[in-house]
Amino acid sequence: MDGSWNLGPVSEQSQNDETERVSRERRGHVLLIGLNRPKKLNAWDELMVAQLSEAYTELEDDDELRCAVLFAHGKHFTAGVHLTAFADLWAAGRNPIAPPEGKIDPLDLFGRTREKPVVAAVHGLCYTIGIELLLATDIRIAASDTRFGQVEVLRGIYPVGGATLRFAREVGWGNAMRYLLTGDEFDATEAHRIGFVQEVVEPGRELERALAIAQTIADAAPLGVRATRVSMKAALDKSFAEALAALLPDLVPILNSEHAREGVASFIERRKANFN
């Protein structure tokens, strides 16, 4: 990759068949994953859940892929779930946001877990499940026109896609409660202030910036990147002691890899490492 991204139609509304809820495109070691139901404001249905899970599973299972960029076609990231359909399923004891058996869960709640990083680019409306999907990503870039809302309490329910589990961890208790309990909308500037997004850019630049970050990640040593994410997740989701105990055992196979040898050689030779 030479760093000169040809964004082309990827940032525009997809013209594919309407049954394609999620687009996929490879850019070297990076997989672009696009929410692709723009006529319905990228509202989630069961088909979108299944196709998102398929895309995340492709990322995890393909050794050529090292990082993903999550974005959305059309004017908005997502207006949330198809509430009337999902509410009936929840009431019947079914979980429509759970992934198909054996697949990676984009919400990182059920089924297989993901070890490779995902960078998100968000714009327009980002409501309910959209916030929860972002909370399961690793780095988030927002267009300055993005509007966020965790509005379940205004609809007679509460968030069950991870917001009650992760939002306070990301932004602090008071900041999380401010928006989870009121359902108030907040903008990209506020999202950046509380630490929910890492950068705010001009509208139309969010995908380009996310791609640049993903490419930097993909250029790094993949075993090191994966081990770093796994270690941090273990410290947050399991315990400090478990994560600490795994540090050296997890380092040994990495030290014996070709990528580690290349990293040392590049340091000695004062050049950029090549992990392809």
C-alpha cells in the first residue's frame, strides 16, 4: 500500500441489491465494513445483524486481514434498531442482536470474541445500537455533524446492546448517566469532551481519517497488535491479575516469530520495519 487511498464510491450510498445490508471491501490488510441500508437510515434488522457478524468473522479468520474500518453508507450512521420488530422478538424471549452460531459478535457480547482491532468512522445520526456498536470498537472518528442519542428510556425500554456495561467505563459514571438516564442527544464536540470519540473532523473526512489510522495499525507487527489488544481487554473484562499473569507467556511465541526478528533488524539497521 502506498498510502494514497482512492475512496471512490465507498463513502457514498451503495448501489447494491437491497438485501446487502453490509458491504465489504478489502484494501490490502484492511477490511472496510459498511452499514448499507441507507433508505432506512441504516436501521438494524436481523439480516443486518447476520451480515455484520459475517464481516467481523471474515476479519478475525483471515490471516491477511489485520484491521477493519467500520463506516456507513448514506447520510447517517444508523438511526438504531427496527424497534417494533425487535421488541416483539425480545418479548418472546428471542435475542435479535445475537450473532449466528459460531460467528463473531460485532457488539462483543455473545458468542466468539474478536481479537483484531476495528476503527470506526461515524457521521450523521448515531442512535441507540449505533452507540453500542461503537463502544465495541477500538478507535472512533466522528464527523463534526454527528448527533448521538441513547434514547431507549424515552421509548419505554433500556439499552441491552452493551451501553450499560461499557459506557461508564469509556466516559465515566456521571457522563454516562447524563445521557443514558435522560435520552438527551449530544453532538460530536461533547462526544470528544467525554472521551467517547478520539477525533472530530470535518464532515466527509471521517472515513479518510479512519482509513489512515487503520493503515498505520495494519503496517505494524500483527502479532504485537493482537497481543496488545488481547492484554488490554483481559485487564478490563477479566482482572488485572489474569492479564498480568499472561504478559510473559504471551510474549514468548511473539519473540520467536519472523515479525519479531524483522522488528529487531529494522531497529539495528535504522529503517522502517516491513511486516508484510
